[in-house]
Amino acid sequence: MSDKKIFLAEKDIPRQWYNLAADLPSPMQPPLGPDGNPIKPEMLAKVFPMNIIEQEVSTQRWIDIPEEILEILTLWRPAPLRRAFFLEKHLKTPARIYYKDESTSPAGSHKPNTAVAQAWYNKKFGIKRLTTETGAGQWGCALAFACNLIGLKCKVYMVRISFDQKPLRKIMMQTWGSECVASPSNETHSGRQILKEMPHTPGSLGIAISEAVEDAVSDKSGNSRYSLGSVLNHVLLHQTIIGLEAKKQLKIAGEEKPDLVIGCVGGGSNFAGIAFPFVCDKIHGDNIEIIPVEPTACPTLTKGPFAYDFGDTAGLTPLLPMFTLGHGFVPEPIHAGGLRYHGMAPLVSQAAVEGLISPRAYDQIKCYEAAMLWARTEGTICAPETSHAIACTIDEAKKCAKEGKEKVILFCYSGHGLMDLAGYDKFLTGKLTAYSMPKHKIEESLCKLKKFPKAKKVKTGKW
């Protein structure tokens, strides 16, 4: 019988992170300040410690992982690579489906891969307190876990709709010693302003980012910094440990390479983690299709323009070159809270511009149907975010069955859904809708971008 689980020994955990910025065919366009000029690293010093800023702007291909971080990561890493035999059998597909199981971390998702690294670098720099935002709560839990382990205080601004839908996430954060408040809140100027304009808003990641950034930079002691769970280069860098492990494990399983690599995508962190090491291989000649899957309720890559935009609602962050729906965009309160972000990571965006990745969008009914099939074949209950990757994997496996083609499919199982059962309950009782964001709402949200500098779609055209 073939192995269902492929493990690595702890000594085989990757010792370096991979930086896609070193290999992109076209160079990244720089973040811009309010005056339209490229920002300098020191301009970010009130938001991030300098050791993280150095990673953010680095174009070095490989960056060493400090031994102290590796020691903490071995609490759950290397994560298993599993083969979905039961799903394959159900679908009668010749495809071989593998998934990198990131649900085994203490917080239940891929997020601690960067939370531990960011907390460690902040502590080393002398920072005593971190602020952050969270959508579904996965990132907030991960940073709470990391700060508790490393010895930092932590405050989390959680998007209000998820704060209400997922109360157990707040309890997890409190268990690890962190404070969690619903966003928008009355605790920041930006939060109060938004509540004044939209008192019944479900909130958004952009709003929560504004609050967390404002909180950090307004701390007169200078001991607070902001921590982000996705989008920025250093976050995606830390997540590449996922794909680097998977490459080793596929070789153990006897697979030369995957034909398809799939991940759900909101800001870009778990997708980049599984995909970027394989994007590198594609740049250097491998024939691999790489698919980021987003919700139709927040179709950033599939319907948004590539433009300069703020990463937050209040405009406290630099302008970033990315696919965006507009920083004022407030998505519908779908249950995949971690995918409700208006923008896309600049590195993921540039990979899309280059044609290195092929984005898709699925509605939440299709995704919950896939999650149910997954649970009734492979047994585990996935996060609503992860169900997007599973839905695409099922489609591709069915296509292989129809065409009679053997393909190796790899996807990122980015987290479990044991804290998200309210969403499953609504699906099972017929209370969810297959919502797609109308074109006119996207156009309304994009109006503010007209005054910003234009981002150029620089690409080689090779892909």
C-alpha cells in the first residue's frame, strides 16, 4: 500500500527562506509615499523594526532562518505532505492529489510560520508590544501564540463580522494572553471616523489594518510595532518554508514535479508559501500550472485592475503596486473571512502580470460543496478559506478523469475549520448564497484610485 503521509525528519527542515523578488523576470515597482515618490526604508521605521524592513526590501534569493526560529518551528514542522487517496477514488481520477497539511500548527493554520519569525525579529530589535489585524482570526491566533512564546504583548483588531461569527477565535487569542477587539472600534481615530460614517459596517481587513497601524505608531513609548499576516514581501518570504518542504517530500514520494500547484488567495501568504518555490521552477523552464483561487465576493485578481493603492482603508500605509478593488472596498460578509481583502500582495500581483500564475474565482456555495465532499472522503473539516483550493483541486481532478490524463496535483491545506462550524451550519441549513461582486460596486470602489500614480504592467510576455 502506498504511503498516505510523507514526513521529513526535523534535521531536513529548510534552513533558508526563498525570495521570489530575486527571480522575477521584471523588477518590482517600488512602494510610494503620499508625494508619489518611492519611499525609503527608514520611512517605515515607526511601523516595522529595521531587521524586518531589511527583509522587505531584499532582492537576495536565499535568506538564512535563524536557529532560534527553527527551534520554535520544530514544534510542528516539518508539516506532513499527505496524499488524498480517498478523494481520488471517489472522483475516479487518474490524478495523484497531494496536499501540504498546515493545519498541524498550534494555531491550526499556516500563519505561525511568519508569526514566530516576526515576533522573534521584533523582540531582538527591542520591541515589547505588537499590534495587528485579523480577518477570520487565523492570523490573530497565530500572532497571539507567537508573542506569548517569545515574550511580547499583543493587541488584535478583528474584523467585526468575523468577531461576531467566530467568537472562539477571540477566546484562543485571550488564552495565549492577547487582547482582541472588534474593528472598527472606538479605540482609534480611524475606527471612530469609520463608525461615524458607517455605523453598521461589517468591517474589513483594510479598516482593521488602519486601526492596528495607528495604534502602533501613536504609542509614545516607542515600544510598539505593527505586524502583518499577509501581503508584504517579508511575510510571503517566511511562508516559503511550505513549498520548500513540499518539494523534498514529493521527491520522497517518487514525483519529479507537480503539474498543478493550487492555493486559496486573499492577501497572498499561504498561496505564496506553497507556490513561490514552484514559480521559481517555472521561470527556469518547468511546465507547471499555478492557480491562486479567490472568492467571487472579493475578486481582486480576477476583476480588479493592477494599480497603485493603499494597503489600508484610512491611507496610513504606502501606496503599493497590486491588483486591487480599491482601499475603501468593503466585501460582503462571506465566511471565508481571511479572503476578504481588497488588495493582493505585490509579489503575487507581479507574478500574475507576468502570466506565471492563472487566477480563478469561486463562489462560497461551490466551495462549501467541495468542503463537504472533502470531509466525507478525507475526513477532515477544512477552513472556509482552504475550501477554495479544494474546489479547484476537485475540478482539475475531474478534468483529468474526463481526459484520461495522469497529473500530479499539489495544493495547500492552509488550515482546519473546527472554529468555523457556524459557516458549515449555515450551508447545511440553506442560509448561504452564491454571491458574486457586481461590476458596478467594484467600479464605485475604484474611483479614488484615479488620483494615484499609475502602476505599469511590466512583463516579459514569455508566459
